[in-house]
Amino acid sequence: MTPPGFLFCCDPLRPRLPDPQFAQEAAAARRAGAQTALVDHDALLAGDAESAVGGVRRDSGPYWYRGWMIPPARYPELERALSARGCSLLTDASAYRTAHELPGWYEAFSELTPRSVWRALPAGEALPDGSVWSRLAGALAPGPGIVKDFVKSRKHEWHEACFVPELGDADRLASVVGRFLELQGDFLAGGVVLRAYEPFVPGGEARVWWVDGEAVRVTAHPDTPDRLPSPGLDAVGEAVRALGCRWVTTDMALREDGTWRVVEVGDGQVSGLPAGDDGGSLFEALLRP
Ligand SMILES: Nc1ncnc2c1ncn2[C@@H]1O[C@H](COP(=O)(O)OP(=O)(O)O)[C@@H](O)[C@H]1O
Ligand SMILES: [Mg+2]
């Protein structure tokens, strides 16, 4: 059997080279013994998956993808286009959606992550009345909350579009969700998630990288590259194994009461490394049979 390779995103300006954001990683993957190929992320998102994989050699093996996030609705198109060239992805479309979107991973992590509720908002559908959000928040305890979509928050617009001081304040909740939706616009992923706020100790999150249910690396979170906390992982490993996805990340934060919590889960293929970290031994773990 052909050993796994890596599909990196190409540089949109020089499509024969990896995107500068991933060039160091592509070199590290090759040093680890993997073959690498390039996919055109712009073409994939524009709906032209066939051109996106035009540079991937026929029958060149199963691949891990490594690059920019792919909307879960586009991922099957990448899968099909690769399959037409006799190639495959080691994370299938269903596993990708499961790890990438909160509703997919929430149940497996429900004891380890802030309580959350959500409402899907299919693209093109009229936005619901603001009162919907209070009814949704009714399933959470009163107190502060966080707004995000199935994948991302607007954490850099914290007071305006992320943090809700009191979920019971219907007007404020509707205003924060409304602003969040306005800022996300067409890039809204899946729908709206409301989460109970938990007080975390400042000091940065740890990003734990899991391959086949084993923690293979702990890195700093890309937002706080110079801080590397070391979280307790026993219960998290069980949840990761219950999730059943081969390559995932868990972002961990220390709650003020001393408990390590999972802030979010991600598909490892599209989780960022902190600046200056080329992945190194991560790629070796992904090449093990
Ligand atoms: N439930 C929560 N309680 C407290 N802080 C939170 C909560 N959810 C998110 N945060 C804070 O907001 C940041 C962004 O949230 P996160 O879910 O990781 O979204 P993103 O995908 O945008 O990184 C987190 O790193 C954390 O600092
Ligand atoms: Mg995050």
C-alpha cells in the first residue's frame, strides 16, 4: 500500500509552490519522509474541485490534507475529485464535519466543555426574530455567555459580538447575536452557538494534537505562541477516542477552580500551529502505519 502523503494548499500567486503559510510545514513533512502535493484552495471554494486537484498525481496514494479550513459542504467535492484520480483522504467528509463543527463534537465532550446550545441557520434562509435567542438560551443557566458559529467566534470583537454579560438580558443577547451575524455575513459557518461562560485563568490555551486517540504533541495556541501550559489529559483522551476521528486537536484552558476544560475541538488538518513551529514530529506520528 502507498504510504500516506500530505496535500498542502498552494500559493494562490505561484500555484507550483506551497502557500507561504504552510511552506515550512511542507518541508517538515518531506523531511519526515512523506510525499507532498498541492491543492488549490481558491478553486476548491469556487466549486472547481477538479482544477483544485489538477496537480495531484494519479494513484499517488491516500492523503492527509493540511491547509486552510474547508467548509464541510465543499469537503465531499474534494474527496470525489481525488477519488477520480485514484487518490483518497484519510479523514472522510463525515469525520471532518464531526471534528470541525461544534454540534459534531459536543456530545462526546459534554462533560469537559462549557454547556452549549445551537440553532442551524442554512445559507439563504431569512434570519429569525431576535426573540429566538432568548428561547435558545433558556436551556443554559442564567449568567454570562459566549456567542459563536459552528466553527469560529468573533473573539476580537469581544464586547460587541462575542461576550454576553447576562444571557437573561434578552435585548443585549439579541444585540450581540445580531452584530455577530452581521459581521460573519456570508461566512457564517452552520449557525449560531450559545455557550455558558466559564472563568479561565489568563495564561493561554494549550492545543493538544491527537492521532488515533493518542496525544502526540502539545503546542501553544497560535494566539499565545510564547505560552505553553501543560494540561491534564486523561478524560480528554477518552472523549477523543469516543469521537472516533483520526486526527483532531483539543484546545484546553485552565478554569479558575483548577479544572482543565476543552474550549474547542478541531480537525487536525485545519488547526493552526503557533508561529515558528513547523509541525515536526506531528508529521512523523501521522505517517505511522
Ligand atoms: N464558554 C467560554 N467561557 C469563557 N471563555 C470562552 C468560552 N468560549 C470561548 N471563550 C474564550 O473565547 C476565545 C475564542 O473562543 P473559541 O471557541 O476558541 O473560538 P475561536 O474558534 O474563534 O477561537 C477562547 O479562546 C476563550 O478565551
Ligand atoms: Mg479557539
